[in-house]
Amino acid sequence: MSGELLALGVSHKTAPLHLRERLALPEGRAAAVLADLVSHDEIHEAVALSTCNRTELYVVAADPVAAESTALTVLARQSATRPTELTGALYALRDLDVAGHLFAVAAGLDSMIVGEAEIQGQVKRAYELALVEGVTGPVANRLFRAALSAGKRVRSETGVGRQRLSVASVAAEL
């Protein structure tokens, strides 16, 4: 069963820290969110990425409009936040925009500090959790494997990853 790609999330570019903290998905909560997402008929596959600077839900859906509404409801419910509080901070991407965004995230190009080293592992752990939970499928598998591979290539073939930067290392240096 295939469908359209959809990503719904918040990041350091769209939401203040206090909101990003409320929306954070530690592993146990991420697993519950994934199960909740795929329990809805319109969502076939799901991956939840949560870092200190972003929380994003990636889904494959038969009906992207219904899936966006469902994902917003799930995100709001898990954070005990009214959906209307989230709407100004959320972004929603579809299809090729989702792929381009995930590739940039995995490569560290969409990080608060470009080239930040931790994001590749965080994307990998989010994908592995979705695999363990049995909520991925052909579309998510291909997307995340390709994004992780591209992220690795960006780090090895460009200067992006040479300084091994992280938010913590930059803060310590300052």
C-alpha cells in the first residue's frame, strides 16, 4: 500500500524552546505516537523524529489532508496542548518537499549549527525505532535509507562534518 509523503513538525526555526520541549518525544512516547498514527486508516507508515531542536512526524498516507489533521491531533494530544496553540509553529510538507527536507536534516544542513554532528544518529535512531515498532513500509524505508546514505556522503565528501560540531561543543567553546 503506497500513498503520499507528509511531514508535520516544529523546529528551532518555527517554535520557541518551551513549545519544542512540550512536543519532545522521548523513545517511549515516540513509540506510543507511532502506534497511534498507524491506528488510523489514512496513515500506512510513520516515523517520529525528535531532537532538542525539532519534532517531526513523517507519514505515508492515502489521504494527506486527513493524515495532516490526524498527525496534528496526535501531536497535540501527546503534548497536552490545544491544536490551535500549535498551528502557528507547525510546518507541513508533502512529497518531494518531504524528501528534500529529510535529506537536509540528515546531512546537518537544517540544524541550528550547520554541520552539527549528532543529527545523523538521531535520524537513524528514529528510523530504527519505527522499524522495531513495525510501522514503516516501502516508502518510509526507501526514504530514510536514502536520506541516511546521503547524509553520510555529505559528511565524508564535503567540509560540512569536518569540525565535528554540536550545539553543546559550540556552547562549551563560547
